Amino acid sequence: MLLIGFSWNQAKAQVQDQTTPGYDFSAPADSTAADSTVSEDPAAPIDPLLRPYERITLYLDSATNLITYFGVVEQEESGSDSLYIRAKNWAAKNLGKNMKIELDKRNQKITYVGTIPAYAYLSKYTKRSIGNFEFKITFLIKEGRYRYQISNLVHESLKPSEGGKSTRNYFEFYYTSTTRVRENDIILRNADKDILRLIESFKKAMRDPILVDEDDW
């Protein structure tokens, strides 16, 4: 993640509702039709099958037009050198063997391009591989706090069994495409779960260890 025009304040996701194309929900009802099964009560529940499909809402950075995850974590007792080392150790364990790294020790900034496995979650207990998610993650570290940003998200599919190359699609394509809406949305929803798990993973790794007083036993 490249830090472009961000302050150290915590950001919140923007909401952008979208509906499935091809169905005009704004068209007026036929005034000549009579259906005794339709309730005139405006508070009556709407049949879920009649509701427009609601796509996942993600934060789209206004400067880069990229889907972005970011935040600031305060750790007042943690020194910048300690946080810097922990970020490096976490990336080495979690971002794949082919991870690319750019270190800026002077400014306490680390940028990685890495991958995590991509899955389609079929149920609570089953999943299948659909390739990898590639992304850029940047840590900007200061005394007692650090900022993270994840962007440049790409889905690389599995190679076809009959031969050929895997496909690469940016998350922004899935997010704005007007075709295969539900299929693309499911990929983003599953990816969102995995990225949030990734964020919790490095937050845990960046925390100071709990020191137990030897006299307290």
C-alpha cells in the first residue's frame, strides 16, 4: 500500500449500494392489475426474492481508485524498532516464498507484495481452492503506533486442468463489473473474510508479549 494523502486518523468504510442490472425496480406498477394477495401495508415485509441483490460494499480510495484496507494501531509501550522487526518477521511467515520487499529503515516504512491462498467457502466446514490473492501491504511505523494499508488486490485463478494460463483480475473489476455480478461478488466476499483474518494476524504479531512478574505466581 502506498500512503498517498492519508492522515493518521482512523478511516471508515464508505457505503455504496448497487443492484443487479437488467431489472427496472423503478418502473410504476400496473394500475389496472388487481392482486388480492398483495398487502397494501407499507410496513409489510418484502419477499426476499423480490429484493434487488445487494453487493458487498468496500472502501474505494478517492485518490487511487483502488479498493483499500487501512488503519492505525496505537501501542504506546512499543518502540518503533521493535514494531519494525515484528512487521518483517510476520511478513516472512505469512506472505509466501516469492514475496517482494521494499525497506525504508530511515523512515520506518516497509512495503511488501505478497500472496495468500484464495478459497471459495462452500459451507461452514468446506472450502475449495480458487487460486491466490495478491496484494501490496505497507507498514508505516512510529514510536508507539503503526499504520497499515492493503491495496493493489488481484485474484489469480488456478491454471486450467486442460492446460493454458491462469487469469488475473483486479478486485476493482469484480467490484464494478455489470456481468456475472453474483459470481464476482462472492469472490469479493470470500476475499474480504480472508483479508480481515490477515489483518488480525499481523495485529496479533505486532503486539508486545505479556510479561509475567516472576514474583507473581
